[in-house]
Amino acid sequence: MGSTTVRAGLRGQLSAAGILIGCVGCVIITASSVYTALKMGSLPWPTIFTSITALVLLRAVGKTSLNEANITQVIMSAGSMVAGGLAFTVPGIWMLGLADEVSWGEMLAVALAGTLLGLVCTALIQRHFVEESDLEYPIGTAAAETLLASRAGGSTGRKLFGSMAAAGLWCVARDVLGLMPALVGQLPVPGVSFAVQNSPMRWAVGFLAGRRSIAYWALGAAAGWLGLVAGGVALGAWDVAGAQGVASSLGMGLMMG
């Protein structure tokens, strides 16, 4: 009786179309998330984007189940979590100068092992932290509300994809046509890379992270580049290269902490 109930529940969630869309989206999300993590040093989960994308694509092939869209977006967004594990660890091979001693096969094996280990650990703690604990899970709640809002009206999907189109056109105008600078207000201080980046991706990450986090990041950047680099070099404490290394190491240490 129990197995029959489980199969009946999964029938409206798992489908060949959902699995295929989820796997293709997972590859794309993984690649884009690795780029974002390496570019920005942080990785916001693309749960809202994958939720709407899954629902829109499933509707295009004649599927409308919210449960099916939820499973599909989970498959897609899993790539972002794998990307975080890769982007914040694998570059250490190059930093240590060991790139020639590690093969692509070994790195692939490490990535697969980490993914499988994460799945096993998640399964072990799922009952306590999901079923028994009264935790909020804001990202999951946001994904559920997004799916409900998208099905109710569709304006959320239009806003999301419209924003994506606008961001793409903005980057084409900036990088391809050269109609606007990539950096605004850059300080003319030797060794200091301190400016406002003209990037829709940066704005989006700031919106997701919140004003308090962005304020901390801005203060940390000012303290690192203007205090440690410019101030330390002016006082003769170290040279520019040494100051940049200290600032980067402190920033990475604080982020990991």
C-alpha cells in the first residue's frame, strides 16, 4: 500500500520531459555558475530563475504540473551547488602550481565523488533538518511562491525574461559596441583597482544579497584597496604586489569564515 502511494505521488512529478529539460539546464547553470563564482567570488543560487524556466519550458511541451516543475528546477539548480564546490576549490591546483601534475580525469573523479558524497550526506540529514526541524528555508519558499505566481498570472516570467533580455542588450552595448565603459569612477591610484563596475550581473547579485551584505562588501573593499594597498605602500610597509596578496588573502579568509 505504501509503495503504491509513493508511485502515485511520483507520477505527477517525474517525467521524461522534466528530466531531459532539467539535465540540459543543469549543464548550462553549472557553466554559468562557475563563471559567476570565479568572476565575483560569490555564488547566489539561481533558484528563482530555474523555477520559472522549468515551468515555462514544461508548458511549451504540454506539461503544467507544479510538482513536475519543482522537480525539474531542482535538477537544474543542482548544477549551481556543484559549481560552488568546484569553483572555490579546484583553482587552488593552479595557485599551488600543480596543474601539470593533475589530469582532467582526476579532477572529474573528484567532482563526481564530491557530488555523490553530498547526495549521501543530504539523504542522511534530510529527516532531521527538513521533516523534523522547524526551519524557514527561504530559498525553497521563494521557489514555491515563484511557481505559484507564475502559474497564476505569468507576469513574473515576463519580468524575468524581459530583464534577461535587457541585461544581454546592455552587455552587448558595453562590450561589443563600446557605447559605455565597463568601469565608472575608477580611482587613479597605482595598484588600486577600485571603481564601480557597470554590470547588470553585479546589480542583480547586490539585489539578491541585500543592502547589509553589500555595505559590508563595500567597506571591506575600501579597507583593503585604500587602506592595506594604498596606505600600506605609502607607509613603506610592503610593495604593491605584497599588499594585493595580503588584501586578497584576508578577503578570502573572511569570506570562508
